[in-house]
Amino acid sequence: MDRVFNNFQYTIELGLKNQMPIESKLILLGQIHYAMERQDLTIKEVEALENLLGIGLKNYQKEMEYAVFGEIDE
């Protein structure tokens, strides 16, 4: 798991240094959560990566509902 975490951490740090656009951050966020589903990352590691990235699913709840269900629950 450390290798996967370290790879994401490196990508995030390099991306932030090079002014990574929000669209790239969102794609990366999806990859991070997919890695968690595969059990390549723990929840705590995901939280740490989200903090480093500066965004997380808690900031994009509505968008996640659209992506998963095709609509939002109002």
C-alpha cells in the first residue's frame, strides 16, 4: 500500500507545483477512490491524499451523486 500512496503523493505534489487544473484534480480524486475500492489504499490514506490535493468527495457530494446515480436526491 505504501507504494500506491507514495505514487499518488508524488503525482499530487508535482501537479500542484505545476498548477494542476481542477479537472485533473477531479480525475485524480476518482483514481484515488478507485484505489481505495481495490483496497490499495486505506481510508486514512485517502483522507491524507484528499487533504494534500485540496479537494475531496465531501466538497463534491452533488457531483458524485450525478456520477453514480444520474440524478441527485433532493
